[in-house]
Amino acid sequence: MLSVPGKIETVDSVFQRVREKYPNATGPMIVHRLDMATSGLLLIAKTKEVHQYLQAQFENHTIKKRYIALLDGSKLEKPIKKNGRIELPLCLNPLDRPRQMVSEEYGKTAITEYQVLESSGKYIRILFFPKTGRTHQLRIHAAHPQGLGCPIVGDELYGMKANRLYLHAEYIEFCHPVYGETICLQKEAEF
């Protein structure tokens, strides 16, 4: 499901469902987005002020996020280090939308740290800790030869189709906009 409606307003989205549930909410509500096929946690604000406060935390990189993914290691040419950091500049591929591409000339910095949990040869279970929030960042960092060279299972854009995209936003940590307390939310993946 889309986080927000695209060009066609009638397409079902998280935004539309939340707007129906909270008709008196103000502001844009959706604080950040997930790719349509990505499962997991998504922050939503019911007031414009809370939305701005949470957005500022994203812009200042104080919100911590963790994703879990299953990578297709069947064609992996070299082993992936247990921990690491991927930094590749990303931008829209104007000749192949909606794909993004690595471009030293036009791309914006995209940084992801990772930790391999287990590897069975064919599949690699991995944690991603995005430090920036570019479109398709984790998917490209996984699949691109300058990244891990190993696409996420079910990634139709950068890998191969499967029954689903095995990418899940499982953890988010932020400062509560009213009480100032650190809030930690976790929803484990079902894969």
C-alpha cells in the first residue's frame, strides 16, 4: 500500500485511511514514507505541530531506524563483511523511472550501515540502519555492485520478483513531541 496517494487520488493509501479515521487531524499527517512493498512501522502525526517536530528529528538525523531484510545471495561473487557502511550517491534514473541510480555527478549522499545476522549461502538475513532517507536507498545499497551486490528477495526493480518484498521497517526510536521522552517502537518481521 502507498504511504501517500500518488498522481491518482483514488488509489488506496495509508494517508487516506488515517484521514478517514481522524477527520479532525491537521497537517500532512504522514511523517516519513515506506516504499509501497515495504512492511513495518510508519510514523503518523495528528497535528501540524507534531508533524513539524517529528520532521525536524528526521532532518537532524536524530531518529533511529532499523530494517531487516532477506537478501538473495545465490549469485553473490564475494562474501559480505559481517558489519559495514555503504555510501553511494543516489538520484532518479530519468531514462528508467521509477528506478533510482548511483551517480557521482547528480546523486545525493545516501548512507546505510548494516549487520549480517546469518547467511545460509542462498539467503542472507541482514539488518540495515539508514543514516539518510533517499528513495529506494536500502534496495539499491543491497543490489548495486558498489554496495553489497546482493538484491533483496522480491525486489522487482533491482532484483527478481517473489511472493513479496522481504524488507521490513522493524524499529524506530524518536523523542516524544509532547513529553520529551525517548520512544522506542518495534514490530518484528514475519519472515
